[in-house]
Amino acid sequence: MSEKGRIQKELLLEDQLQDKLCQNILSESQEHFRVIAEYSPNMIFINRGGSVVYVNDRCVQVMGYTKEEFYADDFDFLCLIAEGSKALIRSNMYRHSQGEDFPSYEYGLVTKDGKKIDALISTKLIKFKGEGSILGIVTDITDHKELERKLQIAQHELEERVKMRTQDLVTSNYALIKTQRELYDSKHLADMGKLAATVAHELRNPLGVIKVSAYNIRKKSETPLVDKHIDKIEKKVAESEQIINELLTYARIKMPNKTKVKVYDILEECVSAAGDRFKKENILFTNDFDFAKDMEIEADPLQMKEILSNIINNACQAFCGKDDRNVEVKASQHDDGSISIVVKDNGIGIPESDIQKVFEPFFTKKSGGTGLGLSICRELVELHRGEVRIESFVGVGTKVIVKLPPEIKERTEYGKEDPDN
């Protein structure tokens, strides 16, 4: 054998040994891969040219297909993909075919029995049996996504609770500020009430002297001019006494001393008193409460007279030069047993901006008024567990509605209802 032939033979043997060694190494690598893949908690597959050529046992367990089904020539791997993820998978498969790699991404799977799975996939271009293939490692993240969803819901609920709690705190803060202001106002009004009571007491004696003196002068004088001046004095004395009475009433408001009260009798008495007092004003009174002749309520009769007299007197003073002067007093009973008393006039009306102020102590636009009449009315009505409201239109007139419940319960010293009543 020539030297050249000997060298060629040795090279051929060396190549055969190298191929054998590579095959052994490849075989060992594939075996190592299979061992690792079969024990992996993740699903591992190899896709070659659109066909599944390898799946581990985890794929079989999770997806529900046998390996024979996976490896079948007519098996379409896209049947494993959720409808919303198919476009993404097709796009990434094409990118892989162009030699492009990319990071892990999430997508949806569908098992053989139709169960949907959230998954995270990592893919890599490899050589499998000498051909370009895609190695895929899939992690089931369904539980993780469910936990994430629950955490998002919990976070949203927490944010809502924090928002509501913050709103509650803001509301409570406003309420606290309002309460503090009301307490300050209450103390201020209480101090004013004490001062008003003191002033009223101090004025009563000199007013009494003026009243008696005017009476004596009238008795001894027979001059019409003097009588005219005496009339003015007595009128102003009467107005001053009314102011003093309002001041004292405001300063001495007490819990109602309830007894059986006939609604008709009180209305009749108050309307009659107003008719006498405003006799010269040519006011036409219309009474619509005859049905209440036999109706009784539990109330403080003196306080009820105070309420109705104040309201009717205000109606009689609401005309300011108008010639047509009508005051209507009406009573009615509702289905729930409650009673409404309505006093309506066709006077000049109250501006909308003043409607909410008329119940505030000392608010008045009436010459010589104290601004306490309606404030006293509301306080007394609320002590009877009722409500009072006003409807008024400028140039049309005013309507005052007093509503009393069918059963008036006592209040204790601290403002709570007495369960024994």
C-alpha cells in the first residue's frame, strides 16, 4: 500500500471515530434533555415546521392529549391556543422562522376538555435531529393570574374603603366644625336670651307706670287732642309689651306640659284675638277648621296658642299698604293621623333669599320687630315633635304650614324620646 493510500485510510478511520463520538455525545445530550424535561414541572415541547415532535409528560397531564395525538401528522397545534392568542402565536412563529428570538410572553391555552389556562411561554431556536426547530417551555400561571386578579379586586376595594373613610372623615370634620359653630351660636344666643330677659324685666315696670299714667290722664282729660295722643301712647305701650313678652318667651322656653287640647278651640281663640287686635286693618278672615271641633291632641295649650298667635299675627302684618287683605286659616288631618294647620295670606310675600333666615333668632325686616316670633314657633313646634315650613312668593303671599304628629312623645332632659310615653 502506498503512503498516500495509508494516510487516506487513517483519515477515514479518524472521521468515523469522530462521527461515532459526536453521535454518542448527541445521544447522551438528548438523553440528558429527556431526563430533565420529563421531571420538569413545566410543559416542554419541540415544534418543527409546524408539527409537534416532542412533548414531555407534563404536557400530557395538563393538556389532556396523549403523546400519540400530539405526534399525529394531522394534529394542529393551534387547537391548543385560545382564540384571543392565536394571532400572537402565528406572528411569533413567523418571526422565529426568520431567525428572530424574543423575550417570554403570556398567552392563553385551551385543554382537550375546553378548560382555559393562562400561561407564560419561553421559546428558543434549536437544532433537533439536524433540523431547525422551536423549543418551548410553558409555565401554567392560572393560579398566579387568579391571585393577581383577587389582589387587584382587594386593592380596588381597599382604595374604595380608604376613599369612603376619607370622605367620612371629611364629612365628620365638617360636621364637627358645624357643631362647634352651633355650640358657639347656642351659647351666644343663650347669653343674648339672658340679657333679653334682664332688659325685659327692667322695662316692664316703667311701661306699667306709663300705662297707668296714660289711663289716669285719659280719665281726667276731656280733650279730643289729648285722647288722640293717649291712643298713640297706649298703642306703643302694647307693642312694647308684645316685644317684652317675646323676649321673655324666648328666654324661658320649656318642655311642653301636655294635656288634652281641642284643636278647634285654640284656632278659634287665636283667630278671634287677631281679629280684635287688627280690627282697624280691614282684614278678611276665612276659617276652614270646623271639622276639628271634636278633634283633640296632646299638647301644651299655652305653647300651642303662642305658636298659632305668632303665625296669624305675622300674616296680619304682611300687607304693607295692600288694600285687598285676606288671611285664611285651615286645618286638615292626614291618613297617618297627623294634623296640618295652614295660615295663608295674600300679602307682599318673602324674598327667596330670606326664606331660610326667617327662623333665625333676631332676624327681622319688620319695623319694631324682635325677629323672635318664628324662631320661638319653630322651637315650640319641634318640642312637640312636629315641623313648620314656609312657602312664599313675592307679590303673591305667604303660606305657613305647621304639621303635628298623631302621637307626640316626650323628650328626656337629653333630647331622647321617653320610652314610657
